[in-house]
Amino acid sequence: MATMVQARPFRPATRVLESILAPAERRALRWFAAHMPARVNSDHLTLIGFVSMIGAGFAYWAAKFDSRALVLVCIFIALNWFGDSLDGTLARFRDQQRPRYGFYVDHVVDAIGALFLLGGLALSGYMHPWMAIGLLLAYNLLATESYLASYTIGEFRLTHFLFGPTELRVLLIAGNLYLLYKPTVHLLGRTVRLFDVGGACGIGGMLLIFTITTLRNTAKLYRGETRR
């Protein structure tokens, strides 16, 4: 007779969300959760966020042929915020949390969504493909460190230096709208793509955060487990 494997006790990591927009975002998400129809659940919202990120990637690709598709990218990014940010809030509001399932699915969805978004950006002509690949690699490096810290330290940090996913979405939307009017900038006597400059800053910023958090968490774990 097959035996059921007893699931080990699971203790969710402490969420750290300290960003510029976090207070206003929490109020907005609680309002949405309180007014969400009963037939809509967290899985529906996760699906909205996932499909929206894929849509944003295809819209970036379409912008290569018609720059007005950048407006569509902005709409998809806003929908991604709605679904991706509200699914967990709704589960907590209704006391229907599934911590293991939610953590796993959310981050698998995020990984696939980042691939589509940056893949579309690489095909858009507004960013060099290698710059988009560099962004994806830096994002995955930082995400991996975050997941390892969640397991080993019990802290899941969503933001760094008052900057998090919501601020990044706002910045990306502003950049997309600016691209409609001026896709290039002058830097050091050369004309370069605006999003290449932004991509280089993004890669540098994520690598810097990765380095700081890795050193900090390594030191914390070392101190906690070194025998005196």
C-alpha cells in the first residue's frame, strides 16, 4: 500500500517591503482586496500578472514595427502590478494563504515573465540584445540570492535601498513613454539608445546589490554558525 509522505512543517520567510511607494501601495492593495468579487481568487490574479508580463514582451516586439505599441507595454505592466501585487494581499485578507504553493508559483511565474519581457525588449530595437541578456542574467543572479536568503536566513527581501518592483515598474513605464518622443540620448559625444543607458545602470545596480547582500548574509550566517 502506498504511504502518504508527511509534509514537513513550513515556516514562511519574513517579508521585507520597505520602499518609497510601499505605504501608498499597501493602502491601495487593501482597498482592492476588500472590494474584490468573491468569485475572483488569488490564482486568477496570479494568472493576470503572468499573462500581462507575456503580453508586455510581445508588445515590445511589436514596437519594433510601430512605436505606439509602447503604450500597450505600459498597460500590460500596470496590469502585471495589479495581478502580481494583489494575489498575496487577497490571500492574506481572506485568510486563505498557501505559503509553499504561493512562494513556488509566484517565483516560477516571475522567472518566466522576466524572460518574456526582456526577450521582447531585446527584439524591440530599443535595446541592444546583449544588454537585455545582461539584464536577465543580473536579475536571475539577484533573484537566486534572494531565494537562498529566504531559506537560510528566513528573510525574503523584496526591496533594496527603498527601491523595489513597484518603483521599477513606474520607472519602466516612464521610460517607455519617453521613448515615444526621444529613443536616443547624447552621452560623451555619442548618440546612444536611451534603454541601453538604462540597461547598463540596471545591470550595475543589481550587481552592486547582489554583492552587498551576499557579503552581508554570508557574514551573518558565518557568525551564527561558527563555533567559539
